[in-house]
Amino acid sequence: MKKITSILLVSSVALMTGCATNEVHNSHWGYTGHNTPDTWGHLSEKYRECGVGANQSPINITHSLHAHLPPLAPHYAGRSKNIVDNGHTVQVNMEPGNTFKIDGDTFELKQFHFHSPSENHINGQSFPLEAHFVNLDKKGNIAVIAVMFKEGKANKALEKVWAKIPGKEGESNTLKLAGIANAIMPKNKHYYRFNGSLTTPPCTEGVRWFVLKTPVTVSKEQVEKFHHLMHHNNNRPIQPMDARVVID
């Protein structure tokens, strides 16, 4: 696993916990206008990896190598803390105690957030919504569990989150929901695994990605509510696979 440099790690953790530095804010990365994803690598030296990295996310999963992966069993019974519109997504920050173990390491869920349409694709298919559950271990290594949403019935667990969604950028609402992260995930947690990066600046690589194969449902109205707040799509385009292998 590629080592994460201390500078990138600090920036990554700041973004993931909703406490980005002024320098990050001043770089004005976004999804529309003059600072779209294809420009991120030039906006700041700290974002250079967005343009030159060899293991960037998201990807289109078209082939995978069957490797008898261990079950993914996150223990996400703890509570959420608050919900924030940070200008790039809607993010739910978590209280301590939501963990999962992989590769002999224990990761703690720091936050989960949403992208519409989905960032990762499966066999060329894009989904109307994707949730990223961002986890850190004690060494600062990052693991992301991705959940896809397909259009269908309203998602009851998601509706509890949407009920407290902020009205505008920069706002935060208290959100004390026990087990909400687990409730959003499908029961079937078979997954694809690959090495990748954060999908937002600084695009730090060395991230362990776990994309769940089974989608959950979301209503058209629930997706529209998210779009109404964001005012635009907030997905990074598909990145090259290069020499990577996806396993399942």
C-alpha cells in the first residue's frame, strides 16, 4: 500500500472531517465553471496528484478477479453527530465508536457523504446516487465503503438524514441517529475491492476502496432534493485503470 505523505494526510483528514483549512477553501475547486475536475491538478501544488496520480478514483468496474475475499462486516451501530452542507456535498459526521476491521486493521467511520450521479460505475452503469463511508485507522490510512442507490422506493433510512438536511452552504444541523450508517447499507455486503484515491482534492492515493455490489433504493424525489441543494452534479469523472486489478 502506497504510503501517504504527512502533508497530504493532514489535508485529507481536514477535508474528511469537515474542517478544511483556509488554504484549501481558497483554492476554489469545484464541479462547474473554471474549476472543474479536469483543472484540479493545476489549482494548487497540494492538488498535484489529481492530475498526475496513477491510481485515481473513481473507476468503471468492468472486470474483476475472484479472490475469496473475507466478509465485510462493519459495526456501525453508533450515532451520527451532525449533518453539514460543505459546498461540495452533504456530509454526515459521526461520533466515535463506529468501526470495521479489514487486513488485521481497525478502521473508524469518520463521516459519510453523497455524490450524484454516482462516481464509480459498475459494468458501465451509472447510478443516480452514491454514498461514501470514509474510515481512518490509527495510522491515518483511509478506507472507503461505497454504496450505490438505484431509483425505486423511497429510502426510509436516507429520509431520516434528508429530514435534517441544511438549507444552504455552510449550515450544519444536529443529527443524533443511532445505527444510521448501518441502516443505509444493504444487507448483502459482497464487494469489489481496489486501490484508489480520494475523489476530491487533494486526491490522495493509497485509499482502500470497497464498492458494494448490491444497490439500495432511492426515490426520484429524494435525489431531486439533493440536487436542489447542490445546484449541479457533484461527481468526478471516471479515471483510468492503468495497471490496477479489481478483486471480488
